[in-house]
Amino acid sequence: MASDKLSLEEIAAVCRTLIASGLETAVCLIGNAVAALAARPDQWQTLRTAPTLAAKAVEETLRFNPPHQFVLRIASEQVEVAGHPLPPRSGVLIALAAAHRDGHQFPDPDRFDLARSTQPSHLIADGAMRLENSLAQLAGEIALRTLAGRLPQLRPVGRAVRRPGGAISGFTHLPFHASATP
């Protein structure tokens, strides 16, 4: 008879996976936010003036350039997508980044804007990825609030290098110069 309780080893494995994947998501989210803000000095100034907008900056980054660009979902039963029937076990690739640029949902979708009046309705993944995204959002908010308060003169220097591939959006190299405030 199989136990429906996790062993200590299984719990440790789940924790290691969440930490590793959550860290990658957080690093990409923070990098994408910093890059977006650096490219828009008016938005960086807005965040510097009101660091409490850090959560809003995270939300806008998740809409504008989310770490997870797409997710694969498997239909558990027959469903219809855009008028096309999909049998059970069919794979569906959901382009999160494209959906977040929908002009019907988000006015002027290609603009990064901390004053955006529409509340982003992110297509957040389910299961472990939902927890991973929540941890990344919290880390991103803390990081952006801290950067805005302690490193107001943050500015890009050198050439940024994006990660290869398309599933995860982030940087391998994002050089900045920062002047700290006391």
C-alpha cells in the first residue's frame, strides 16, 4: 500500500527544486525589470521618487517581459481551442509574452508604464510554478525597492547579453554602475 505522505527525502527534493527554479525566475525577473527601467529614465525616476511602486514595477515587468515566455499544457480531456478540437493528451503551447502584449487587454501594450491603469491579468502558471512565481515576485519587489532607495544613480554601462533560447527571458550579463546613497 502506497503512502500518501511524503518522505523526508521527497520533501527535501521538492524544496531544492523550488529554491533552484525560484532563484532563476527571480534573477530573470529582477534583471528584466532593471533593464526596462534603465531604458526608460522617466520610469526609473518615478520608482526612485516612490519606491513603494516596486510591486507595480514587478507587475508591469511580468506583463512587459516575463521570465517565463511560454508554458506547455497537456489537455486532460477533449477541449476546443479557437474552434479546433483537441483530443486528450494534446499539447498546447501558451505564449505568455504574446498574450501580455494584447492591445485589447492592455492599452499601448509595447510601452512599459508604472502608471498603467489596467491591472495586469497575468497568465500565471499553476502548481509549483505558481509558488515559484510568487517567490520571484516577492524577491523582485524587495530588490527594486532597495535599488531605488539605495542606488538611485543606477545606470547601464557596457553591453547587455540576453540568455540564449526562448523559454526563459533574462540576461547572462547586465552591467550597471551604481552610486550608493548613505
